[in-house]
Amino acid sequence: MTNHALITNDATVMGLLAVILGFVFYTNGSSHPFWKSFYKYVPALLLCYFLPSLLNTFGIVDGDASKLYFVASRYLLPACLVLLILSVDLKAIMGLGPKAIIMFLTGTLGIVIGAPIALLIMSVIEPDLLGGHGPEAVWRGMTTLAGSWIGGGANQASMKEIYEVGGDIFSVMITVDVIVANIWMAVLLFMASKAKQIDTKTGADTSAINVLKDKVEKYHKENSRTPELRDLMIMVAIGFGITGLAHFTADFLGPFFSENYPETKVFSLTSSFFWLIVISTTIGLVLSFTKVRQIEAAGASKVASAFLYILVATIGMHMDISKIIETPIYFGIGIIWMIVHASFMLIVAKIIRAPLFYMAVGSQANVGGAASAPVVAAAFHPSLAPVGVLLAVFGYAVGTYAAWFCGVVLQYVAN
């Protein structure tokens, strides 16, 4: 497939993304009245995500052809997770209580129920959406979207095989997945910037979250120091050394389970990416109980955040706003589906007085998975990123089951 983008060299594209990120952070820290007013309403993180999408939309770069997201998600993300998690207070995270799990499961339920509701509503406009027994049936394609929005890419691939989804409808649903999920992520990032006001209005109890953030800030105040080259090289050694080990192990475990225990596919155990995230997270947690966690005093989480923002830019680079016009019916299905999911989250959050953080991260752990849940969590505070990772890993476990059940319901509704 020919790449018709203006810029096809990934090194040049990486340079563009770096300049965009530098511009956003420079202006965000500016004392100029215009930028102060601008960033009062537009979160910096949202810009780091949205500006790269314009490069893709206007054909300057081709997000699908670029390998930068693969590099960021396979190399920078695991290193980022290790550096963020090694300083985590696991006991304090467990002390956040059951509301995070409740919100995550509510998000899962919203995806399962939202699918048939969206299909039925859009079938009023386009009756041909219902019915169909072949591989290109709309309901079959929607099962892959359910897999992606509950667990992730591995679960999406599982649904494609389980329900024998045709290539054309699968391609359409991937487009809907990228656009709708990214729009929702943008909404969550915007809401994160207004978290304090929203939580005050809803009367949410944020005490456990505040305790965790205060402990992290107190640790930084008492122990932080200016990083030396030695510190930075140790961070590189820890982050990428463990990433290398995680890849080495994942490259063995994924194929091993695929060949010997193919039935474990429902748990995502045949996915190398699943093992990559789990191993990186686990080693990071183990290190949090050792002296290695002291590297946080030199700013390990800041280095991790830099990796995270590069990942954000590469995620944004996959969004093409113009595609909405090409698939309005399917895009309509995706939007209604996401509105149902969001409504479930907001209603339950209101009932149990859950903080916005639980709602946003519970949702993104479903819809975005391990690649973007920590991004949304870190938008609230860097110390909260591990919560997003842990919930996303939980999503891998329940994703295939919930998506399979969603497919059963869709098949019944469509026929």
C-alpha cells in the first residue's frame, strides 16, 4: 500500500512530534497573558494529543504507516510503567477502596449494553444494519469493537476469530474504534483538568486519593534532589533493562501458550503484548519494596512522564477526523454506543459518589487499555498512573468473556 503522506520518514515525524510537545510545554509555562488565558480552558495534555491528529488528518503524516506508535507502545510504555510504578505505595493504592473496581465493571456493563442499543437506534435510520448472516454482517463487526473497548487489541483479535468477522466490516470498525475512542479520551482529559470543580459539585469523597497524592508530594519535598548524569543513566538502565527482560520473557510466553494451551486465548495469555505489560508492571511493583524506589528522588516519574507524552502524541497521530464523513452510519453507532457507556459511568458515579478519577480511569481502562489508561490517570496526578495500569490489566482478564457475551446479545438483536 502506497503511503501518500507529505512526510514519510519516521525520524522526521518524530522530530515534528517533539517540536509540538516542546511548543505545548513551553507555552504552558509561559507567563504571557494570552497563554495563561488559553491554558485556563484548554488542557496541555489535550493539545499534545490533538495537534498530532491534525498532521494525520491533513495528510502531512500517515499515522497508520508510521512505526512510531509501535515503538512508543512496545519500548517507551513498558519503561514508563516501570519508572512510574517502582515508587508507588501499593498499600495506599489498595486503600483507595472498592469504588475503582465498581466503576471499571460499570464501564464494562455500559459497553455490553450499549452495543445492542446503538444497533437498534441506528437501524431506525438504516434498516439494513439488522439481519445478515455472512462474515460482513454489522453485528459481527461490532463484536470486535466490543473486544477492543473492554479488553484491548488481543481481545479484539479474539472476537474476529470467534465470530468469523469479514475483512471489510472489520476495517470499518477499526476506523470507528480509533475515532470514537480517541474523541472520548479527549473528553476525559478535558474533564480531568476540571476534576476539583466536578468533584466538589457531585460531593464525591476524594479523601483516599488526596492522601495518596499528599504522601507522594511529601516524599518529593523531603527527598527530591537535582538529578545527576549518574541518576539519569540508572533510570535508563532500570527502565529499558526491565523492558528488554519483559520482551524476552513475553516473546517466549506468548507463543508457548498459543502452541500448547490455545484455549487460554480467552485470558489473553497467548498475547505477547499482554505479557509485556504484566511483566513490566509486576517487576515495577516488586522494586517498589526495595531501595531501587529511591531513584524517584532524582525524578524517575518525570522521565517516565516524558515517555508517556511521546506515547500520547503517537496515539493522537492515528486519528483522522475526516474519516467521520466516510462512515457516518457506523460512526453514529460508535457515538451512541459510547454515550450509553458514558451515561452508565456518570449515573453510577453519582449514586456511589465516586470521584471523577475513578470514573475516568475505569472508563479508559476499558476503552483504551494499558496503552492509554495510565495517560488519563496521570492527568490527575503522576502518582495515580499505576491505578490505570492495574485496572487495564484486569480488563484483559474480563475482556474476552464480556465481549463474547456482547456478541451473543448482538446476534440475537440483529436476527
